[in-house]
Amino acid sequence: MQTQALEGTKVSRKVTFHRVAKNLYRLEQSGGYYGLVKRGGKQFRRSLKTKDRKLAERRLKDLYDQVGRLKTTEDARLSFEEVAARWMAATGHTVKESTMIRRRTCIANFKPFFSGIPVRNITSRHCERWLTERATKIAPQTMANELNVLRAIFAYAVRRALMLTNPAADIKRRKAVKKTITVPTREQFRYLVAAIRESDGRPGSQQKAKAGADLVELLAYSGCRIAEAGALRWADVDFDKNELTITGGDSGTKNYESRSIPMADALRTLLGALIKERTVHPSARVSPINKAKTCLASACRRLGYTRFTHHDFRHLFATTCIESGVDIPTVSRWLGHKDGGALAMRVYGHLRNEQNALAIKKVAFA
């Protein structure tokens, strides 16, 4: 019986393989069997995941069949980017444009890890490097989106006989920890707006403070994301229909679809006051500033509040609507969600439960 180390085996690991038949090896340390098959100048070494000789021989035959189906033409040397492009072209007609944009973003994020590598040479080690480096930089849901795209690209390559197995198949998803949202109370909101509007005595600070306070009110009364609020134009405001159209400007909304929402009295009053202050053009921006981060942080510090963000006022809008009796699916549409209210139900469902508890007390059978 011949004893040898397979190609690529690290000596420092002191791994010993015994050749028991053509292309069949047994690992001395564990007794498990491995297959070693070559095709097109490339060596494929795979664990057969068994210690039984007969079963190993049958699985080795399956490995022969798998390797035999691999392409040895020019396509066999396609890079990861080229395979990803083919996958995008082959599946693009089945999904929305917003999904295609998200996929392109994911593929761009893969470049530092897979760029220029022939797809048939990508191993689980390449995927592990992507996993460990990206996991510290992105949220669990973003990680899950990228993992889905990565698996799909490799699955496409396997189906097209460009690689033997999917190296991302065994990667585990990160558990998404539910984020605790902080929502200012309506009283806190009033105090915050008043604190932002106060001048600190510096030249021009009163005007800057006013713009910041107006933007915070716009976020709270409309439920816009900060980028959407910054992109609003006066052409998007229709006082006759009492509607506000949210497009997100050049960057688009998060779902890449515009939406129209009815204007609450507070929003209509705010916009009416702003349009009277100056002569405006339909293409002019409603808010002259893109963010109110500095003045908001300063006001929170002076009032002793937790540090609220722009997005917390979007939560305030949703919370106020639900507490006022608006059903969650409707609030979800106003927020621009495309899931029929599933996300809003997870985030704000406890408010509906509180409403139910109050509502049931009004039910009487006497």
C-alpha cells in the first residue's frame, strides 16, 4: 500500500494520506476517504465524507461524473466578474429594476475579494475572507443580501458546468439582532424644535437654526427619509389635492419608486408658512439644507435628551399616525414600504396591541 501526501497538503499539519486505489486515498488521522481527480490541467480533491470503502468507491464514481461534466473550453477560464455579468443578464428579466440595482451594488462590493479570479478556482477560503472582512463593516441584513447574491452566482456557475461545487453553500447567515428604536415623545419633539430655533448669538445663526428646525418638522410631519426630504421640490407639493409627492430626487427613493402621501394639517401649515416667506420656483428645494445633524445634536445636549437622529422623526411620524388610529398597512404605504405592512408590523406592532387593549374596553354587550 503506497503512502504519500496529496499535492497542496501542508507539511506542518502532518497529514498523511494512503493511496488505496486509483484516485482514492484514505486519511490516516481520521480514516476518511478522499477522491483526487484531474481534468483540463486542474486537480480536484474532495472529501468523500465516509470511512466505508465501498461507499467511498461509489462516491468517487459520482465525483468522476461531476468532474467529467466540467467545461474545458474557453468558458472554463471565465472570471468571477464575467460569470456574474452572465448571471445578471440571464436573470434580469425575472426581477424588478430595484432588485437589479441591489444586485449590482452587491457585485461591486465583491470586487476586492474575487476580482480577476477564474470562477473555477474560487474556493471556500476566498468566501471565508469575504465573510470575515465584510462582517465587521455591514449590517446583518446587508450581509444576508450579499450572501444570497454570491450563492446565486456560484449556483449559476455550477449549473453551467463552470465549477464543481458552490463554495458559499455552507456559509451561515449572521443572526440579525432586532434594533431598538428610539422615538421622541410629542412633548420632546416640541421642545426640540423650539430649542433648535433659538439663536446662539453668532452672526447668521438664527437663519441657520430656522432651516434646521424646519427640516426636523418636515421629517416628522411627512415620514420622509432624510435624503427624500432634502430632494423635495416645490413642484412636488400640491396644495389643491393636499398631496406631497416623494421621489427622492436623482438618487431615487429607497425602493426606486415615487409615492404620494396626503398632507396632515401640521405639514400643510408648515409648507404654507415656508412658501409665504419667499418667492419660490417649482424646481426650488423645499429645504435649503440637506441635514440638521449638528443643530439637532446641540439641542438634544442642551435639553438632556438622548441623541436623536433624522430617522427617529420618521419613526415619530409612523408612531403618531398609528396612535391616531391609522391602520398599519396604510401607514406602511405612506412610508414607502413595498411589503404590505410586514416591516411596519414588526417595528410598530406593539402600538396596535396597545390600541386593541384600549379599544376592547369600549365594547359592551349590555
